[in-house]
Amino acid sequence: MLIGLGGLVNLVVALVILGLVFWLVLWFIGWVGVPEPFNKIIKVVVGLIIFIILLNILLGLVGHQFFRLGG
């Protein structure tokens, strides 16, 4: 099975955007100053959401998505 160049470009763009969103959310949590137990819970939940989205993007390359984003 081969992955086309267009698919790889879309993957790189999606990974960069996903990384920026993840970093921005973590920065915002630190900037707001959420108390310690909730801070860790929020980070774990955000990490799980990002992991599920990343897994969905990677599975989309082989045609088995969990859910369709945008269409």
C-alpha cells in the first residue's frame, strides 16, 4: 500500500496544527493558574482528546476512521 504525497502533506499540516493547539491549551492552563488537582486532570483529558484525534488522522490514511472530521 502506498500513501500519496498529498496525503503526507495533509498529515504534516494536521500534525502541526494539532501540536500548536495542544501547546496553546497547555500554555493557557498554565497562564490562567488552575489549581493543582484540576490542572493535572485537564492536562490528561486534553492529552486523551489529542491522542484520539491523532489516532483518527493516522487511521484515516489507511481508510479506517473512528469518526469523520468536516464531512
